[in-house]
Amino acid sequence: MAKNRSQEVVVYGVHAVKGLLDAAPERVLELFISNEQGDNLSGLLASAQAVGIKVQTTTKGHLNDWSGDQTHQGVLARVKPAPEFGERDLKVFLNTALAANQVPVFLALDHIQDPHNLGACIRTAEAAGVDGVIVSKNQTAPLTEVARKVASGAAETLPIYRVANLVRALEQLKKEGVWVLGSSDKADQNIYQSKLQGALCFVMGSEGTGLKSLTAQVCDEMISIPMRGSVSSVNVSVATGIVLFEWLRQSGLSSSN
């Protein structure tokens, strides 16, 4: 089985595959488990059975080959690619949400190149309940099998909008009344001083250089995460979690299930 076909992708790892079975079982073409697995996949197997997907047994070596020797946890699925969303889809969703008096919240990622960080940010965003992740089509790491595994199923459920120009997409959000906040360790105001309410888009910068200057310029407000230790910054996925869950706290949603 070829790992990268134009009409299919590989998803591996227990949480990633389970998330796919729960959210979009119609995308699963084939599901494989290692013949060395014990009873730890019982929940996943039950999910597969519930949606009528046959589970095939193969060797750990085959799973290693198909996953590129990544940590697959004994389970791998060959699936149809998720629908791709772009700027037009983002505009349609935003207009629909605003017309229904909903308060959309987005996460935008500026030049995130590490697939582990991309996957971790997507997972955090889904856990916090944002409405979508916006990334640059050419300046952000692709949604690889590694990113999908790190996302633990969130990449299969959370809309990811790949736009040709991130600055232009942010400007469009602003025109529709979304307040755009950029994260920077140089910002004068920290997240605990900022009012994180209403329609928002949080913009997080790359691992090494932070937000690009043009991206920072389009933001309505810049916020920082206060540091008390000797280090001046944290990993982008950690920073994303801090910012998004402070938003949840301020908006009164942190106690909801």
C-alpha cells in the first residue's frame, strides 16, 4: 500500500483513528491493527464495529512501513482526505455565524513549520472549542500524518482553513467585526489585562521568530504571556493553550461541559 496517494492519506495512533471513527467514519477506506496488540484497543474496535468498518490484522512491520516508522500504537487507517477549506469557506461560515447571532472565535497560525507544533495547536484549539484554525497555504507545515497523530483526532473534526494570504484573511475578519489579537513577548499588555470577549481571532507566531511584521501590523491588539522565570518564551502550542483557556475563563465558558 502506498503511503501517499493523491486520493488517500494515512492516519495512525489510537486517539487520531478513534476521533476519525467518531467524527467521519465514511472517510475510512481500510482499518488495520497489529497482530501483536492486546486488549487495549477494545474501545476502538467497538467504535469500528458500530459503524460497520471491518478491522484487518497485519504485522507491526507493515504498520511501521506504512507510517514511516512513526509511533502508530498498533493501529492505522487508510482514509479519504478531509475536505479542504479556503477563504471562501471561511467567509461563508463567518457570515452564517454572525447572521445567527453567534460569536465566532478562531485561531490563526503564522508560519508554523513544525508538524508536531501544528498538530498540538489544532488539538488545543479543538479542546478549547474554537470554531476553526486559519493557516497560510504556503507558509505553514502541511497536515501530515505526524500532525494528525499529535492532534489526537482534532484534525478530523475541527475546520482548518488554508488561505493564500493570512494578512488578507485577517483583514476580512476585521471587516466583519472580529477583533484580531496577536501574541508577542514584546506586547505591553498581557492576556490577563486584555478583555477577551466577543468575536475574536487569536494569532500565534512561529516557533523561532514570532509573528511576521505584516501580520503583527494588521492585529487590532497585541498581547503577551507574563513570565516569572528566567526563560522569556514558551513553545507555541503551550502559548496557544494558555491564551485560549484564559479566553474560556474570561468568557465564562470554562465551567461548561
